[in-house]
Amino acid sequence: MPLARLMKSIAKEKALGPDEKFHYNMMTGDLGNSYGMAKSQVFIYKDTDIATQQEWGVRKWYASEAINDFDEVHYGNSARSTIDLAEEKLLLIREKLTWRFNYDLVSNWADLNSGLTIALGTVLAAKGFRNPPTTTLEYLSNTDRMYSLPMLIRKHVTGHTIGNIHSSNTMWQPMVEDAAGYTPTRSTTGINIDCVTNDSAATGTLQEFSVAALRDFLSRFQVGGGYRPYCLLPTTHYNYLEDYLINERQQTPEALKMGAELGIDSAVTFRSFKCTFFTDPMFDVFYPYSLWFFDPDCLFPVFDSAFNPKVVPWEHISGTNMDGTVAYYNGNMISPDRIGLGAMHGWKVS
């Protein structure tokens, strides 16, 4: 999916220690004072504690495959070799891990409250996703996953903690806004407090999306930040916006690069706000009335450098008639600067 490809392209690696934690310092917002100065001045000194420390951890996930000795022999006797079979198995691992990554990026974290397995094909089919994959995602616990966009881009309502910092800190609040007279369904308890769980089932009325509403949001989002955000938005909103932006000759190298290097053809830039828009089918079905904004320097995946992924060579599995291989990751989605994140909820295109 487009978002997963983009995230892979901006991912960073860290060599982690035994505690598997990493940290970022951030400004608290209280910078201290400055003073007027006389010709002969006795200076005032104050040791201002200006930083607080974020703490992030990692999650692990894997997929595996095996080849039994019957298939190994029989493939060797055919026009296709055992190497062909091994390559097919590796492609299967890649597909399973890719679909897990796609889903974990969109999840609202409410889906593991009644069990630790997700039949992804069934979930996507219920959302109207065309030709969904037949694969099951298994988890160790309801928090056993990397953060998703909806989990990182949350409004401070009830109050939540992420990265070891509470959302009551004004320097830790994304610019998340609900359309006038509209409130999406948000979790009020549990592991996903403040996360939008449904932007269709809401209080109030959806508002009509417009370039004017987008301009208003971006003009305020950009004040003082100098961000160059991406905006992930529903296809209906993109189609509406594309006609305007293309007519205004808004296509830029950033958007063209997404098409050339990442295969994301539905990308266009609002040049005056340095914002590049793109679509993703997963978000179309889960969040049809929301737009998500993020600067790639403010939200990105971080992987343990030795496990991005680690692939175990084919080897015999003791006590069986099979050889097996496995690929596994150690990482997470993080946001060291949540001021560079935002969302618009409750907008429709008629």
C-alpha cells in the first residue's frame, strides 16, 4: 500500500541496547526569561530546565515458511527446481509481512479487545475492500504492535500518554480538529484513549470538504513550524482537490518523486503550503471522512538495525521432515515531534 511504501522509504535504524529503548529530548515550552540591559548591568542567571525526555520501545513480528522433503525431491524431478519453490516461499513471507505492516499502520487498536487474532481478509471484506488477502494476524497481547497513524495523531480529549509524555503537555499535541458541529467516535478508556475508532459513526453532521477549509487548516498548521507535510486523504477528497491543484499548476518534484520512486501515482502538491497529498486504499475503507497530516521528520518508523528484517537461512527443523526459514522485525512507529502532525475529521465530498 502507498503509506507502507512511503514509511519504508523514510524509516530510520538504531543500534539498540539490552533494554531495547531509545530516547529523544524535547523542549518543554517554558524557555525562561530575557531582560532589558542597563549600561552597567548585574546579570541575572537562572538554570532553566528546558528539556524533557521521550522514551520509545520496539515491537517484534515475524513470518515463516517450510519445505517438506517430499516437495523438495519432487520439485527436483520436475521442470521447476527446489530453488524456485524456495523463492515462492520467500515471496509468501514477504506478502504476509507486508499485509501486517499495512494493517498495523491503520489500526485503531480496538480490534484485539476480544481476542488476539485478526482474520484480515474477513475484516477488509466487511469494509468493502476488493479482493482482500486471506491471512491471519496473530499477536501476543493487545499492545503487541507498532503504533499506527491514528494512534500517533490523536487529539488531547480525555488525555493519553505516548512516548512517556502525557498529552496535556501543549508541546505534545498534534493539530487535530473536528469539523464544526461534528465529533467522531473516540475511545475514552483502555490502551487507545483519544484514538478515533470510527469517523462515520459520530455525533453531529459531516461538513462539505472545500479548498477554503483546507487552506484555513494548513495556514494555521504551518505557522512557526516550517513543516513540509504529507497529507493522506480519502480518494474522493483527493479527486476533488486534484482538479483544483492541477489547474493551478501545483504539481511539484515532491509529488512526482512519489510516483517515480514509490509507485504512488495519486500524488499532488499544494505548493504554497508545501503539502503533498496522496491516497491509500486501507485508509479509504477505515477512515472515509478524515485527512491525516505528518511531516516525515516528525513521524517515521524506527527499526533495530540488526533486525530490519533479519532473515534466517533455510535450515533443517529438528524432529521433522522439513527445512524452514523465518524473517523477523524489531521496530516501531514513532513521532519525536507531534507538533508536526495533524488531522481533519468530519469532512465529506458530495
